[in-house]
Amino acid sequence: MLPVFITKKIYKSLGSSGKISSLAGVISVAGITLGITVILISFAIILGFKGEIKNKIYGFCSDLRLTSLDYSTSYETSPVIVNDSAFNAIASVPGVKHVQRYSTKPGMIKTADNFDGVVLKGVDANYDFNYLESVLVEGTLPDYSANGSENDILVSRTLCDRLDLKLDDRIYVYFIGTTIQARKLRICGIYSTNISNYDNIFIISSLDLVNRLNKWDSDMVSGLEIDLASLPLTEDVVSGIYSVVDSFSNDVPVTLRTPEDLHPDIFSWLDILDMNVLVILILMFGLSFFTIISGLLIIILEKVSMIGTLKALGANNSTIKKIFLGISSMIVVRGLLIGNAITLVIYVIQNRFHLLHLDSSVYYIDYVPMQLTVWHVILLNAVTLVFSILVLLIPSAVISRISPTKTIRFD
């Protein structure tokens, strides 16, 4: 009980003005506060940023794609034959949540003043429009189950700005093959994913329209988009889908591709961000440990006479070390509490009001996203607390070198 009593007395005395140790305590608390705040915010930004980008990519192209082998080299693909029996069999594979057909057709939009290359992505009434609804900035989603809606299309905000298009415009799209085909289409909605790979070229249109342009039968498509019940992708799901495909005749060799396979450049860039977090962690841990070590050393040096007196009264080095480790632990905990409170305020304000902005043409998103779970907070705080206490063993070793005879004679 004596170490606990002395620890509390010394800790309370740190608040007294005019003492060097009180300033050391404030600096130590500030260092821990700054360190944990930067660590938590850095984690929140990286997790939020990676999560937002992945949600955009997975939302547009689903968790898994079944395509022909030539899909990676051209949007003018060989058709994959998927009749209703094969479609239903794939949808019934354990782990598969939703399956949808799509077809693509390269073309060109020509206006009175400009032109641009595009790719029509044809979908049907079974298509999951939830993601496109979340990025719809103007107009409505097409309803391809309704009569007369085949010529309705979704165009990106990027293409509209580049070609001076607006909602409800009728535009001509030209398709070049053995003959030139033209279709007059109506812009029913405008979307914006901020992913240049999509916004620069893709127009969402009717599957029947694209299939007719490709001169394909109704059971021919460019591929299937498959949403999974849970991620990550397992080998059982892959083998289950391939077993279904192998059981149906298909002259075109097919393959399964994840979003990582389709966009290796983006996901490689996201992986590099992990290194940035590691560098920040090392720097902030270093700052926190340096300030707490310095603070404890100053407190110990200011309490040299007290340490000598305690030793003269029979206290051993272990007991005195526990006293100063307790003081430092209280300083660390105080810094962690203040840092967590500051992080919570910043987290709530940024996620609610999006005060910090980004250049969407570079970062694929127009604000700084933040995402952090309770378990992340607990883990980072626990690691900081444990390592802080461990490094405190270094300055506490000074206590064993203090001689009671010298300190008392000095006084």
C-alpha cells in the first residue's frame, strides 16, 4: 500500500506550479496525446480510404467475374454461352449471393462539337443497381423491365462535362465493325464514381441492345458478375463455379477474375499506403517513448533526495521503481485518454461534414474518409500502453544507482 500512496502523492504534486517535474509531466502527457492521436487518425484515414476505393471497384464490377480469356485485352470480346440452366446452377453454388449477366460493346459518341470513345456495358432487369444508385448524381436509374426503356442509358459526369451533355439529351453512339451502326440513346441518369477507369469510358445500357449490336443470341454474354455471400474468396467457391461451367458446353475458354486481377495498378497503389502507415507508427511511437522517458528522468532527478530517504528507511530498489513506474503509467493513461477524446471529435466531425477535401482526379474520392472500429482503438491503445511501460524500465534503472548516503549528505 505504501508504494501506491507515495505514487498518488507524487502524481498530484506534478500539478503544482513552479516545479520542473510538473512541466516534464505536461510535456510527457502532450507527447503521448500527440502520438496516439496521430496513430489513430492515420489508421482511420488509411482504413477509410482503402475501404472506400475497394467499395467503389467492387460495387462497379462485383466480387468476381466470369469472362472469356480475351476480355483483358479488348472490350470486343468473344461471347460466353450462359443459358438459364447454367445461370441458375452458378447462382446455386454455396457462397454465391447474386449473379448477373452483362455484355460490352465499344463505340463512339459524336456531338456537334466533339467526339469520344466509350464502352456500352449492357445489363438487364436482374442487375443489382444498389451501387449505381449510391453514385447517381442526377436523373433516375433505367428500368430495363419496362417497355420502351431499352434506349435509356447512364452516362458519367466526366463524359457529360467533356462532351457538354446533360440529362435527357438524345445522343448518337456509333459502332464500327464490318458496317457502321448508329443508335440514338437518351441520357436518363448521370453517375460519378470518381474512378477514372470507369467514368472515362463506361455507359450503362440495355443488355438486349448490346447483344443485338454484337449480333449475339440471348444466351450469349461478355460475362457474369458474381457477388459473394462473404469475402475473402475461397477455393470452394472457385471450384464450385468451375465445376458448373465444365458441366455445360462452352466453346470459349473462360476464367474467373477478382477486382484485384482487373485493376492491379490500383490495388498495388493501395498496398503501398500500408508502408506509409508503418513509417508514421514508427515515428509516433518514437516521439511518445522519447517524451515519456525524458519526463520520467526529470521526475527522478528532482526526487533524488526523496529516493535517498526511502532507501535509508529500508525501501529497496524494486519498491521505488514501482512508485515511479506507477507515476509514468498514470501519465501515459492520461495522455491516451486525451488523445482518444481528440480523435473521436475529429472522427465524428470529418465523417459528418467532410471538412477535409481531396482531389478526386488523383485520389478517386473527393474527401478524406475515416474508418475505425472499437477493436482497432483497443489494440492500438494497448500496444502503446505496453510498449510505453516497457521503455520506462530504461530510466527507472537510474534509481538503483542512487546512494542514500550521498543524497542525504548533499542535502
